[in-house]
Amino acid sequence: MIPRQARRSLLRWVALGFALLASYGTGAAYAVRFLFPTRRRRERRVFACFTSSLPPGASLKRRAPGGREVLLTNAAGEIRALSNICPHLGCTVHWEEHESRFFCPCHQGVFAPDGIAISGPPAKAGQRLERFPVSVEGEAVFLHLTEEV
């Protein structure tokens, strides 16, 4: 038979061991989550406009839920959504309907309707405007945005 005093001492050490194991394990789990966070991506479909408000050759500026601005254009019947931020220096580009092009006034950068740079510093650097997927359902135009959650 184990003496009563020794039994209490043993139980104290076992309890202390479990407490240390639980606290260090929790700390290690938080450290792993901090060092290796899980990034999940979610696609979000957002209503942009009706097709009747975007006739061929026209352009609309919309603000996406994340705060970024998106230019919707109807070039030759194809609706496209592009970022209005020039990849060269971050200036705001605008659609020139009469020229069927995007123009960046900062360094005279010119982009084709599909967002590919065709002249100016962005073309020399091989840059293009960021493109967002678009779907048309009936009369409604939707942007498909990907965000991290």
C-alpha cells in the first residue's frame, strides 16, 4: 500500500503534468495557426448592371464590394470588366469610346479593349489591366470576384 502522503504527491505531479501538457499544446497550436494561416478563397457573384444600360461602345464605372473600381465596357458586343488602375504607376485609366481604347493620362499609356497595353510605358513593360470574369443572365450582368476569407 502506498502511503497517503506519497499518493497525494503523485496525484499533484500527474495533475501538474496534464496542466502543462494542455497549456503547451494550446500554445503550440496557436503558434502553428499563426505561422501557417489557412487562406480560403471564395468566389462572389455581384450584380453590376443591366445590358440595356451598357450599349455597344459604352462604359460604366462600378465599385466592387471590396472597394476597388471596375470598368465595364461593351466592345463589339462583348461585355468585359477590367480594373481602372494602370499597372504601371497606379493612375486611373478611362475608356475613350470614340477611340475604343483605355487611356492612362499619367504617361499616355494606351490599352486595347481587352486590357492589353498597346503603347506607352505599360506596353514596354508587357503589362495589362486586371480582368474580372463576367456573366450575363438574361438582362443582368454579374461580376465574379474572388476574395480571401
